[in-house]
Amino acid sequence: EGLKMFAQAWNSGEDVSDWMSEAGTFEIKSNVNMAGITDWKSIGTEEYPFTGVFDGKYREIQGMDSSYPLFGVCEDAILQNITIAANSTFARRGEYADTDYTLVPLAARLTDCTVSECVNKADVTLSASNRLTSKIFIYTGGLLGEVSGKTEVIKCENHGKVTITKDVVTSYQKAILAQGGIVAFNDGATISQCENNGSLAVNTDIYYQHIGGIVGVNNGTVES
């Protein structure tokens, strides 16, 4: 509940100093059990993007069952040493009405951020449809959705399965799907020394499919 309270406070623009260390960072000091939290909302919104330093201290986020990642919108933030445990799951079923939809474990959209030594072990499964007739962008991956600007993704790993099922259909025939083991869509960022050990499966007939072991769509730099 503590992490949920922090997310609610940040997303409301409230004072979050109670969660801040003496160094001005946000830290996890023991494994976090998210089991039973059914209404999780990602840390960081369009109005209040996450801009802090979040250090997982190599502890685990356990039992998370959500269609939203741990973080939503991040700008000039640092995410480090965060591990999402294998007993977590990220899934979306039914229908959604967004023109842009992201299903990933750690963070949906990052601009000018640093993500280092973060690990996902959870499975990601998208089996939701979209009936909108406008252009649709779908981003799925083992860790991050869209990364842009001066963002650096360093020494991160994915060990979870990322699956798009046959139930993913769109009314707009030229929908775009980007699926990556680490990052779905890279728009100018640098990804280095990252590793994907999870399987990627796409079982849908979406018109444009961009699938990559590390990055789905890469308009930036990927280094070994």
C-alpha cells in the first residue's frame, strides 16, 4: 500500500517528502508485495510526469497484476536497480479506446531519462481489441514503451514472455504494432549492454508489425 500511496500523491502533485531519502531519492528498502492491489495507476502522468530518482536497491516488486506499468510518463528521471518479480503479470483483455496504447512492466514513456540495471521477470500479454477507425499505435515490450530524447537505457534485462494474442484486432486496418524485448519504440535514445532472454510472440494480423529482440522500432542507437 505504501507504493500505491506514493503513486497517488505524486500523480496529484502533493508533497512526497515523506517518501524521500536524505539524499533526495526514492528508495525501496525491502521487497514490495503488490498482491491484491487491483486499481494500480502508474507513477507519473501527463500533468505530473515523474522527474525524480527512484532506486529499487535490487529489491523485487512482487505479485503485481496490472494493465499499467510501474511508471507512466517520466521526464529527466532516473530509474535504477528495479526488479519486477516473475510472480507479477501484466495483461490487458477486452477492449480499449486509446489511439496509443502501451503494455509494458516498468515504464510507458520516457524523455531524457536514465534507466539502468532494471530487470523484468514477469510475463506480458495483450489480448485486447480496439474498434476505433483512426490510426492506432500499440507498444508492447519486456521493460519499456517509448523512449526518446537523451534517454539512456543501460544494463537492463528481460526474462518474461511478451505475447500478442489472436484476440488483438483493430478496426483500423493499418494499425502499427511495435514489440521489443527491452524497448518497444526508440526515438533517439541510446540503449546499451541490454539483454533479452524472454520469448516474443505475435499471433495477430495487425497490418504493420515491428518486432525486435531488443527494440521493436529503432530510430536511435543500440550498442552491445
